[in-house]
Amino acid sequence: MEILYHFTFDEVNLTTTFRTKLDKNHLEIESLAPLFKGADWIEREIHEMLGINFKGHPNLTRLLLPDEWPEGVYPLRTDYQEWDKDAIRDRGV
């Protein structure tokens, strides 16, 4: 898996990207949230939707998924399998 962070420095009209790749068997990386407050929500979303653990993140609680969503099920992964047999979800297919 790959994570891209985009940073904009308006004072000097500069945009830069920080790119890192993670082994799918070890989805863990240091959090940037303690350094950049703006990284908080995106790291929470990535954690929730893709299962990447951000070490040192101050609050990796749910942001988007309902409380009844099972742990360890990540809806944006390509290997996602529907866990609720009664669910009707439009996946654009």
C-alpha cells in the first residue's frame, strides 16, 4: 500500500508530496498528526478504511463507519468482502 501526503506552503507558492510505500503484511507507520494537526483526520480515515496503523496517533477512533461495523473489515481494500448478508450497497457496478 502507498500513502501520499500533500503539503502546501502558501507563503512561497510551493506544493510538495511525501510518498511512502508499506508492505501489506506490515501496515504500520509513524503518525504525522503530532507534528501536523491537519494529518489527524486523514490518518483516522486511512486507518478506518484501509487498516493502516499510525503509531503515535493521539486518537485513532472511528470517523466514518457506524459503531456496528466489525473490527478488521476495511471497505476500501481490494480484498473487501461484504460482511452483512442483508446489506444493499451500490458499488457502481
